[in-house]
Amino acid sequence: MNRKLVLPVICLVVLVLTGQTLADNSLEPAEKLFAEQEYKKAIGHLDKVTKENPSSLEGWLLMGKCYTALGKEKKAVKAYTKAIQINPDHEEANFLIGMSYSLLEAHGNAIEAFKRVIEINPENAQAHFSLGVSYDQIARLTDAFEQYKILRALDPKLADDLRTIIMD
């Protein structure tokens, strides 16, 4: 490698690694506020974090959780969407957006989100359960029952809970 390029490349690598570390450390106050149920204060901090580092997946994810805790599901969906744009295969972000859509009674969107979680991790019992519940909400009982059958092998207790919901 050309000697003139070595130093800039090393500096760039250090900056990238240091920047990532700083971004991760910058979430600590918001995480503490979240744990203390100070959701509005956490959001204030996360607004700054995500403005400084718009690719902070964890920042967007925590912001979505704060909005969910405050019952602001539309804002939570926006935050989870940002996280999914950063990493479409992030299992938790896809699951949480599905839960927010469920709370908004946007069952079609919830179904798509839970299906995506299952694509990422077919063994995610909670996603199968939530998908079954979403199907039940729009009277797609055959599809809900299919999730029950899958769930029996993954988590029999959760399968029984889904069966109770379907049968009511």
C-alpha cells in the first residue's frame, strides 16, 4: 500500500471505531432514564443522539420503546421504521413495530411485521403467537389456527393461550 495512504486509512479506521464507541456510550443516559420510567426525558436525549448519529439503530429502537411506554404508537412506528431502515433484519425492531401496529389496530401491517420476524427467526414463538392473534383479530381463523399448530412445537403454553383466544 502506498505510504501516503496508510496514515489516512489508519486515522479513518480509528475515527470510525471511536465514533461508534461514542455513539454507544451516548445512549447510557437515555437507557438509565428509560429504566427509571422517565420516558419524556429519555426521548429528549434520544432526539439529540439520533440527530448526531442518524444511523444509531439502538437509539431509534429505544426511542420507539419510550413512545410505546407513553402510548404514542404512531411515533413509535416512525422510530421503529428508522431502525428497520438501518437494519431490515433486526428481529426486535420488526417485532416491536408489529406490536405497535397491533395496538393501532393496523392488523394488516402487524401481520406483515410478524411474518418478517418469522422469516428472520422461524423459532420465535412470540412472533407466531402475535401473528395468530392478529389473524384472529381480522377473522382469519384458519391462518390463526395454523400459527397455533406451529406454536405447539415451539411453546405449548403459548399455544394454549393462542387457542383460548381463537376459541373465544
